Amino acid sequence: SGETISFVNHPISFFTGKINTLDFIVTDNEIEALILESSLIKKNRPKYNIHLKDDKSYPYIAFMESEQFPRVFITRNRNIKGARYFGPYTNVKSIKETLEVLRKVFQIRDCRKSKPGKIKNSVCLNYHINLCSAPCMGKISGQDYKKNVGYIKMFLKGNDKTIINSLKSEMNYFAEGEEFEKAAEIKKKIDAINDLLVRQKIFFSSGQAWDILAVSKDNKANMAVVSLYNYKGGELAAINNFIISGSSCLSEGEIISGFIKSYYSEVDNISSVIYLPFEIDEIDAISGWLSEIKGKKIDLKVAKIGGKKEIIKMAQRNAYLYLEKKKFEKSSGYSRVFKELVKLKDTLDLINIPKRIECFDISNIGPVFAVGSMAVFADGSPLNSNYRHFKIKNVSGQDDLAMIAEIVSRRLKYLEHLKVSIEDSFYIKPDLIVIDGGKAQFNIVKKILDEKNIQDIDLMSIAKKEEIIFCSKFSDGIKLDPFSRSLNIIIKIRDEAHRFALNYHKKLRDNNMTRSILDGIKGIGEKKKEHILEKFGTVEDLKSIKIEDLLKIKGLSYRDAVSIFDSLNR
């Protein structure tokens, strides 16, 4: 479904490929067309129109206005007969906490009794714990009950000052009449609302209101995000992010237009001014349509200068980051892993969400063959192709700290080169570096990062056995919940780095022993040894070798094969 002034200018791609018939209706003006379009979209839910999608539908606060004593509750069902809705809201936790406080303050029922006010038995538990005013038992008049319902609606509209002033008038009235208990009860309500406003300031505030929209899209992912910033009284009241699926064939302007039609037609209480990041087609017609269906003047404006333009830039950044997060969840299927990485960031006060983690370890058994390793996890899983080995070049003896310093310095050196597109993983900046070790290992690498003025890579070390983590916030160490998935990710990459280092150490040691066995065999020089070691790297492999196996090795003659076989089987 769609409205247009001219079929010539309408995207012709919409009319091809997957349609059977095409029909149209002529209206007198654009506003009539928009109203008809909205009605048809709601009825038919066409595939190629904007739909707001996410992991689940967005919740609303519903008021059952068809009931004598209206219930107030949270629902995701937008089609309940007799209900008036506020929302939708994307911050489910905040709206639940808000409604819980408001129900306690104004004691609105949430039971499903069909005829409240006519039940003859005793009051329920909610009345005794001050969560309901018991209209079913006649404990409150219909007029007073509806006044309390009206207070909740006023709060959701941002008119909290009006509520508080009204309650103060009631409090003063009872105080002047020396009904101090009633005055004290109203004082408690005022305090509860003020406390809620402080705790939920990001959610609701007072005064004039406006909305700001921003959009980010990714054609490859066939997905877009619209960020909605809601301001009340000049302060940010709420941020909502909406997923737009199937958006690859739409321009950003079409996404914004479609969002306005889809979202604002469903919202009962909307701001009088909506700021857009850029001009959209038919902006005046859409503004007129919104004004008509909402019964008040709605302006659509483009913020070109000043503070609102800066807010739009912030909203654009937020939309982009939210889209990146959703793309990660969609591509990996591991939204749970992403949440654990975010949890790790928050717990340890990291700069980045650790999507790419590099872990370094040393294997140093005996005076020779000291090696280092780098294991890499991307989005919580091993990225084996990015693993790297290091031969220790500049440290003699068993100085683990100096060896860690060497391999980390060698790795970080690659970040000094500005390479945009290169396969070598050394040119990809990690979000987090993990060192297998304790406080000393953390400090030595921290010094390297400071010397190189690298401030945008997080660092931690993890000590074995007790699994104590050292990082910038917890320089003396912290023990995480041993059953947490966040800790499990760090332990896994530490163990991977340890395993990778040990395997490399063993390989070098075996190669050295194998090379020693081949020493002294006539006609077998360094090049031939290299070819042999590529195929048979261990002593055990060589001892089980046959002449026909040796003949398959590059550069070996029949005489060479016989000499090697005889030497190994003396």
C-alpha cells in the first residue's frame, strides 16, 4: 500500500517481481490519501510497507476505559476492545517500575473481576498491602477512583507538575480541616512521585515536548534502525530504537516517512514537534495528516542549526551503534554472548565491548625453545585463523615478564602502521588484551601501552588457580562469580593461548630432536632436512618411516632414502 502524487515518480521497483495485480484509488488530496493508506496498511499488513520489528513486540500501558473502575496494566496486545493505550515503550524494565510505583500511589486495581463494586465477599490481599483501593467492596467512589486513573494518565503525558500541584491543594485542604492523617497520606503520594521523577528522569519529565528522529541502514543486512529521542521540558525523557526489517529497497527518506506513518498513527499522546535529520517527500502532507488524526497541530521540521542539530548527530550515532549491535546478534545468533560481553565491560569498567579479545601466554620449559602465543576470540568464539606464534628473540634465560613484554610489543608495533585493508590480523586493533598471569604481568604490559600512548585498548590479566582478574579498575584483583559466562569466556581464551603456546613449544622441541637424528647422515643437508621435517616432524614419525615414504619427499634420491632408513634402523 502507498500514496503518491505521481505514479511516474513512485519507485517502479515496488510494482514488479512479486505482484499479481495493481489497483489504485483516487482521492481529493494528499491528506485523504494518507488516511486511506494508513487504514489499508493496518487492515492488510502488506509485505513491502514499513513494519516495526524487534525480538518481540513493544509493550504499551493499557487503560480499560470501558470498565466502571478501569484497570491499568502493561500489554503487548494492541487490539483489546475498550482499551486506551500509552506507548509503545522499548525500556520494559523502566515502564514496569514506573507503573508499579504509580499503582501503589494511586491504588488502581489490576484484577479481572467483571463487575467491580458488586462483590459481596472480603477484600483481597492487594487492598491490605495498599496496592488497590478495593472498588469491588465500595471502599472508594467511582469519581475518586477515576480521578486517580486520570493522575496516572497525566503522569504518562509528562504533566507531573499539574499532579503535584493538585495533590498539594488536597493536602492543604485536609490540613486546614485538621484531618492530618489524610493530609499525611497525600504527602506520602507527593514524595513517592517526586522520588519516581528523580529515579526515572530519563523516562519522564515535565514541560514542552518534542521528538527527534534519526536513521541508519545497512543494505547488505537488509535492516535499518530508527532512533527516537523524546524530550520533555528541554530534558531527554526517553530513547527508543526501532528495527526496520526488509529495508534494502528503501531510501533513508522513505524509511523515515514510513516510520512516521506507522509509529505515530498508533501512539495516542505524541509531541507537537517532530525534528527530522533531513527533508522528506510530502513533509507538509504528512504533517497535515498527523494533525488531522491526532486532533492537534503537529509540525515536522528539519533541524539545520543549533542544539537540536547536535542532538540529531548524537541520535544518528546511536542509531548506527544500535544497528551494529543488532547485525552482530543476527549474524552470530549469539545475542546471549553479546550480553555477556556487555556485562563483562560493565563489571570491569572497560572502555570497549570486548568483541575482539587477544590473549598472550609464554611457554618456557627449560633454558631453550621459549615461545609465546596469541589466541584470538571474536564475538566470544575462537578465531583460529588469527592465532599467532612468537619465537622469543631478545630474552635469554627464564624471564617470563621480559618475554611477555617482548611479544606484546612486537604485536602492538603493527598498529603503528595505517593499513586499512589487509589480511594479516595483526593490523586489526583488539578491544581487549588478556595476559596469562598476575599483577606483575598486568603492570608490565600496562607500562608498554602507556609508553605507546595507546588508550583505546582495554587490558587485564588472569591468574591461574584462583582465577583472579587484574585490570585498571581492580588493580589489586577481583574474583568474578565462578559460574558467570563472562568469566568463562576469559578462562577459555586463556586456556587456548596456553594450549597453543605449549603445542608450539613441543613442535620446536620435537623438530630439534628430529633434526639432531638426521645430523651426520651423508648427503642430507639443511634443505633436505627441512623437507623431511615438513612431513615427519617427530622422532616417533621418523622411526616408523618406510623407504617408499621417503621417496615421496621433495629432493630425496633413492640413495638418500636408503641412507636415512639404514641410519634410523641401526
